[in-house]
Amino acid sequence: MERKEIIDGLVEILQTVRTIDQEKLKDIKEETDFIADLKTPSTEMINIAAKAEQKFDLEFDDDDIDDLGSKVRDFVDLIIKTKANS
Amino acid sequence: MKGRKVAVVGMGGVFPDCKDLLDFEQKLFSNQSLIRSWDKPLSYGKQVRSSVAGYITEAEVNLEPVTSSLVEGYPESYIDLLNRIPDRNLATADIGSIWAMLSSIDAIKMAGWNNSEVESEQTGVVVGSGSCGNEIQRIAWHNFFELGKKTRTVGAHTVDRGMVYREAANVSCLIKNRGVCEAMGSACATGLGNIGYAYRLISFGLQDRIVAGGSEGTALETFLGFDGMQVLSRGFEPHQSSRPFDKDRNGFVCSFGTGIVCLEAYDIAKARGANILGVIDSYFNNSDGDGDMFAPSFSGQKRLWKGLLNDTSLRTDVVKVHGTSTPTGDAVELLSVVDTLGDKGFQIAAPKSQFGHMLGAAGAVEFITAILMLKRQEVLPCLNSDNLNPELETFQTVDSWSGPKEPLLYYRDLLKQEVFSKEINSVACLNYGFGGTNSAMLVSKDN
């Protein structure tokens, strides 16, 4: 799965999270930080992770979620790693 | 202990089958019932005993649930179609908390408080709920226990949307006050209990203004709990189902709603030229002390009145009763009222006859009806109290009974079945709850 394809999938998830400023999703990059740039409430991060599991048909390891950073790149890396291990 | 005078300066609410507070007022004072047949319990057929309620749908409050893609039927948030509440606040709120926020916005607007006053360290939020049922918790637990899903599939908001003081917390986060933020819980006395606690905080000088009240969000889970206890009214048309004091009454009508009032230290309110809707003269609460979770207590209610009036010259023109339409509760309450006040010189209003029992919101919404009675100089009715018992209640026939020896029918003149005009300078509000808790407040016109 290409990184671009994963980012597009993440954007689709973020479009369902009403606490995120939807305007900021137009220019999302791997360096975009969910919390610092998108002003995502930290409590929404687990919701995004759970929806990513559903969208990409995988299950993250609890330890990996505990260590997950807040940048788009961190999510993309985790999805690729989990896919590879499954 | 004599403290500061406390004024009521604003109010707002969410009510069954009503667009807003004005619609609520107009319907109540034209003798209408807000009780309807409810499709939700009806959809469960014979699993459910009763089917009438004072329910409120999401659409009626211009809300639209956002259903989670991860959990079937789980409202992970709501869309406010009128843009009254930011998405960030909606994300942390269950339906009752959203109603509390909407009601607080209206009440603060009526109070005329500016941002500096709202965000002050001297401004508190004291709002509670009966919390008898919660759709969010039920679906979340089902997802985990029955379907074996991971906890994270329900997201991060089951706690903030389910915790005991969620309404107060959500209101506080919305208005950004810096004073106290708490919730009192006393079952069906919760609404009045929160207003009473807020009154004490202001009276004792701990806060200058408080957003106070009660909220009970529509939840079939709540309805089902009482349905299982066999205490809900059945067998009547919806508008006839809540019939306090009528001899054929057979249970209460489960209802939902929110009542919020803004209280303010009287001198401060007066100094800024506020429109004072009422002045709280007294508040008292106690417990039956008889170890009975459910049964009303004549002696407990007698002590309640004694504490409320506190040997002063305080009097009341209207008694806004708890009046649930349950067989025992209404009889004990009426007899404790007349044993205290006599059988003349005041009238009884039973607003639950019009909108049912709003549980944790009941005392607050009914306090709002008391303010409306003061404003309109009209007494709300005891709808459907068609026939009063001409015989003594069984408990009146035992040797140990120390109360009035007349049957309920003797007090017919106190219980009008239609709204009527009367000079009203003060209203006594009564509410009781499971656990034997009793609350009473006296509110009067500003003279």
C-alpha cells in the first residue's frame, strides 16, 4: 500500500471528526501534526486510531498505540509496519 | 443562619413537545398536556408495560446524531443544526448535557450577565441529573462485553458523557466560569436540590452568581427501569395518564427535560438593574429517617415544612407539589400539606399532571413553573384529578396515624383542574426522592 493511499484514507477518517477544522485538511502532509497543526483534541486520537484499524483492516498492538506520535507520518509508519507484520 | 438574599434572574429549559420556554409557558397555562404515546417502548411490544412519556427527540431540539462507523447505533457526537454549541463541546456531551448547555445559554442571556461576570471566580455551575439510564453506556458496554470488541472502538468519551456531574462539567466548559462546578444528586429531588445548594452558596457568600438546575436526557433505558418496577402509569390516553390525586391514578409518567435558572446575590442583581424574576426566601432539605428507600414519610414531610418555615412568618399562596400520580405518594403529600397549612388560604398546583415526572430535572423545571405562576399570577392545575377518594386511605385508619382524619375528597377546593387567576406573592416548591430525601423551597415576588 502506497503512503499516498494511506494519507488519503486518513483524510477520509479525519473528515468524520467534527472537532477538526476541515479547512486544514486540504493541505495535509506527512509532517502535519494532528495536535499542533490540526488542533485535534488529544482525546480524539484514539478514535482516529480505531477508525484507521477499521479502514485499513488491521489491529494495532496496544504498545504501538501507547508509543504513537502525533504526526501524520507516525500513523502512516504504524499502518505500514502493522500490515507487514500481519 | 441568616445569609444574603438570592434573586432568580434568568431561566431556560428543554421541555417535551415544546419549541422553547415561551411555548412551554403558553401550553401549560392553556391547560395542555405534553405527554404523548412513545414509539420507542411501543416497538418492543409486550416486553414493555407502559408506553406514554414526556419524551423529546433529537430532531425536536435541532440535533442530529453522528453515528460511529465502529459501533452499531452509537452516537459518537451530535451536530447542532442551529450552531448554538461548538463541536468541541458537543463531542464531550450526552443528550442531557447538550440540553443543559442550550438551557444555560438561554438562562444567561435572560439574566443579562456579561462575559466578565460569566467567567468570574464568583460564578458557579451547579447542575445535576437523576442519571437513571444512559444510552451511551449501554451501547458501549454491549460492544465490549457481548461483541468482544476492544475498548478503543467506542472512542474516548464514554466517561465524560457518563460521569455523574457531566451536565455541570459540560456547562462549565462551555461558559468558562471560574467558580465552583458541582452536581448534587438526590434522585427525583435533584433538580430542586441543585438550586437549593446554589442558593446556599450565594446566601453564605461563597459565590455571587450560579447557573443551577437539573437535566434528564431522553433515555429508553431510564424508562425501562421504572417500567420494570411496575410504577409507570398505564391504561389511560396519553393526556390523561398523569393524574395526581385522582382515585384511579396508578403510576407516574416518565418524562425528560431540562430546567436551568440563573441565581444571583440580590444586592448585586438589584445594583445592576437586573429583571428579578423571584426571590428565594427559604430552602430546607432532610431525610425521612425511617430506613425505607421508597415509601413517603408523613413525619419526614412534616419536619420538612417545619424547617422550611423555620418558625417565621413566611407563608405561601400556592404549594407546587411533587404530585407524581403514584397511589401512596400523593395521599401522604396532600395530608402533610394540609396538616401544616390548613385547608384554606392557598392552592395546590401539580405540574406533573401536565408534563409527567422529569426525574432529576423535575424539581428544576417545576421551579420554573413556580416562577411563571408568580409572573402570570395564575395557578397551574391538577389535571385529571377528576375523582378524589371519598374514603379514608388505609394508612389513615391505623391507630398510630397522627395526621388529618379527613379523606382526600374533603380537600377538593384546593385542587383545581384548570388554570385560574389568583394573587400570588409566594410559591412553595416540594420534591422528594428515593432514599427518603425531601426538599422544599419558598420563592416570592420581588417587592
